[in-house]
Amino acid sequence: MMGVLAPAWLAALAALAVPLAIHLWSPRARHPVRVGSIRLLTGIPPTATRSLRLRDWWLLALRLGVLAALVLSLAGVYWVPERARPATWALLSEDALAERALIDSLRDAGLELHLLEGGIPPLGGPALRSAGAPYDSGSPARPASLAPNVWSLLAEADRLAPAGTRFLVAAPLVADRFRGVRPALAATVTWRPVAARAAPAQPPPARARSVLILAAPGRGDDARYLEAAIRAAAAIGAPGAEVARAATTDPPPALATADWIAWLDEAPPPAAVVDRVRTGAVLFTQTGRDSVVTGGSPVRTAAAGPAPVLPRRAPFDGRGAALWTDGSGRPVLSVEREGGGLVYRLYGRLDAAGLALSPTFAVAIAELWRGSDVPDPPAPAITAGQALPATGAAPPARGAPPGAVLLGTPLWVIAAVAFALERWLARRVERVGAR
């Protein structure tokens, strides 16, 4: 593959017309011819036309070659060998893994297959699941807010890929996959839309959910408020709830089978709680201290009705996607996937002056309670142009791509040799013409 670093210099190739014109219009050398008498030549009219017939073509070729070699060397011509050409990564979303024909065609074309998820792991052999096999079939359905963010994953792939790598992205063009700020990448991105796969249908639970509330000393009010909200949420819609309470210092054996776990303690949850979440449980926990005064800011949730008022909240630590926000748009409740389960983090306390006694609080908890059983509405489709990363903000690095061979020095040598050979042939032609 050939390329140039300064394409503007290629306009100088127009100078090749100069030696061509000189060569065609230059007069022929006149040689005197001795004759005995010109009496018989007086009736012949002189030649009135100039011949444009090409002559001494090898001399013309050398002159044109000298100019062309100089122009190409100034333009910075380079050559990328086949083995050194930039790789193309095929970034496949989970939805694309069902299209076996697409995967086979990308692999046959020599593309590197990577899964479009955190870490951008390579795909191959056992890592490619059989067509149509659902992901996380034994875990709760993924909420819309936890759908993979393609833009952030593309930015991560751009950091991990070698310089010059191109991306072919096979993912659905739906709005909930593109969140936040459109990234600016150094890599070139092309799109291969695939159909979004519906989450596998979850059968209705055969029993009520088991809820375990673990509260630290001094968090008894928080535990009672949360228990009342969970029981109200279970009464609003199936499934029901079997609620038990215990101290964080002595988790009961029921922890191993709990479907929902509430950890109300400033200390982080222990390994036993985290392990249970990773196997499919839902964790509701409070994070941080109420050190930020909001001045009675309303809390925006997915529930209909008057917004609860939040007088104080804890600072957001940047983990998870925001579900509830305060009046300034800062997260009050976030959600994050942990293995096969979910983690809800509340940045505040469930006291009587805030969320706990609001009529909307139980409805908002009911949205979380029913979230793993109610499918999300389909997200609107977008165009490939809307999905592409930003252009112009992060231009490719200047210079030849990795593995390229610069041809400037060889072209200068070729120009010097061609010029010397042209001078030698020109003198020889002149000597022959003078004879």
C-alpha cells in the first residue's frame, strides 16, 4: 500500500509538461549537405510545418523521471508492506454473536474479532458462543440504564488498540446504546448494523422474593423505612416479599439464598454479600455521608407523583448509572451490574425529613422491585451517522503509519542517477548531430 505525507506536493507533477513541450518543439539539428548543383532544387517549396514527432524518447523519459522522482520525494511517498499494514478490529456486540454468517465472513477476511464489552477481549474458539445462545440467561434482565455504552467502549478500544488500527463495529443502532459525550477517536470507524436481541423472557417467580435487611447499630429507622417501602412495593405488583432483618455484624445463614439484600452500614459490604450478588442477587446499599446540603432539592425518580424532597445527600462517587437525581442533576441513586446481579447505591439516608416518608418513595422502590421482571420499552433507532464518533477533534497522528518504509532517500538517489545518465546521453546526441 502506497501513501504520501504531503499530498500538496503532487501538484508539482504538472511541471512534467515543461520538458515534454521543449522536447516536442525544439528544432532539429541542421546538417549541411554538399551537392554538385542546386539548379534542380529551385522549384521545391520550403517546408512550412513543424513536426511534432517524438524523437530520442529515452532522453525524454530520463528528464521526466528526474522531475517525477524529485516531486515524489518532496511529497513524502511511503510504502506499507502487506505484513505491516494496520490491523482491523471487528468489535462485536453481544447481539452480533447470533449472526454466524457475519462472524465467519469477518474471520475469513482476516479481521481480529473482539467483544464490545469492558476490556475489549479477543474472540476465538470457545469464546465464540453458539449462534442464538442468550447471555446472562440465569440473571436478571439488564435494565435500559445498564445497556452497554458503545461510545465509552469505543473510546476504551481506541486506547487499547495499536496505532493505525481500524474498527468495524457490529452493534445495534439504538439510542440507549449511545450515552454521554460523543468520543473523538484516532481510529477510523465503520459501522455494520445488526438487530438488537430481545432479552430472554423471564418466567414469573414461583415464590415471593426473599429480602434480607442488614442494618448497623443506629440504622434501625433506615431499616424500618426500607422494609415498609419494600412491603408496599410487593403489594403494588408481583412478586411478594418475605422480609427479614438482622445486624451487619452477624449475617444469618439466609444470606446465601436472599434475592434482595439491603446493606445499611457505612462500612463496605463483606465478601459474603458481594459473592451472593455476583450469583444473581440484588444489593441495595447506602454510600457516603450526608455532607452536601441541597436546600430541599426535589428528587427525580421514574415514579409518577410529587417528587420527594432531599435536604441533604452524600457526594456521588462516580460508580454506576444514575437512576434518581436531585434538582441539580447529580445522582441520588445509581445502579451497576456486579457479576450476575445488580447493585443499587443510595447517596443519602432514609430519614423522616427526606425520602422515607414521601408517598412517592414506595412507588419509586416498586419500580426497582419490578425492574428485573418488566421488560424495557424498545429504544428508538438512530442512523449510522449519529452513532459514529466525533471527527476532527482528534486527528490522526502526523507521519507515516507503523511499519511504513519512507521512499524519500531512494527517490533522491534515483533522481541523481537519472540526471547523470540524461546528461551523458544528451552530450552523446549532440556529438552525433555535429558530425
